[in-house]
Amino acid sequence: KFSLHDQYPQYPPRVVCLTNIYHPNIDTVDEYEGEICLSLLDEWQPTFTLEDVIIGLLFLLYHPNLEEPLSPFFEPCMNWEEFAEKVQLSLQGGVVEDYVFQRNQVEEKEPVAMVTRSSNQEPVAMVTRVTNQEPVAMVTRVTNQEPVAMVTRVTNQEPVGMVTRVTSQEP
């Protein structure tokens, strides 16, 4: 969550993590209420932007600093192997250092189309939108190829495309 000061950009934004996460530089279970240890915020300059903060957060997520942990789950001596094991455990909804993490679940998207076999209309895949924007891929017909699947709208089963074999071999 980003909260901007009335005099932003003279003052840094307040950035907190609202989701409990197992990360050495994010404290979501102690009295710090989701505090994130990001040096950019401590060394704030009015020329910094929210884009700089987002890039800093992404860097922190991809490159956690085990040597200077903020979270109470971490000791400065933790090794990367132990860290990786505990990350996996936390994502699976396990207990780490007497704290039960909520299972990390992928958000189910409503299907907008279905891929079915041409021979018996058996569903073989669902097509979902990632955002409310236009589709990022299209199924196009390859001429003179035997159809192996149809792409139909979930709402009314109207065909919207066909999947064909590129070669005569089974996939």
C-alpha cells in the first residue's frame, strides 16, 4: 500500500505490505504493521519518483538482503538453502518459526473461451483473460490441415477459432 504525504515529493511515500509474507526485509507479523526496509525511502530525495520505489521493491523481492533482516523470522546468519526451504514452506501454508502462513493461491480467472477436441467436443483447455484488455494472442487457421480442436466462447459455445496440427504427427 502506498500512502503519499501532503507534501510529496518532498517527503517519501509510506509503503507497507498488507499481505503476510516470509521475507527478511518485510515485517508483516510484528508491531511494524507491514514495514518494508527499503533504503531508498530512508534516503529519499524529491527527485525520486514512485516508479523508483516500485523498481526498488521489485529488486528487494528478487534480491532479499539476508544480512540485514527486519523481519523477526530471520537471523543474520541464515544461509540461502535454509531461506529457500522456508520460503517454499510459507507459500504452501506451512508453519515457519511458530507462525502459520496463509497458503499462496493463484487467483482463478473466469474462463472466456474453451478449447475442445473436434472429434468429440471434449474440453482440453480453458482460455482466460489476464486483464480487461484485448486478447494478447489469437488462434489462426493453418490451411490444408486437419482440425484437432475448436476454441469456443464459454457463454454461448460459439466457435471463435480452430486449432490444427502443423504436422501429421500426434502432439
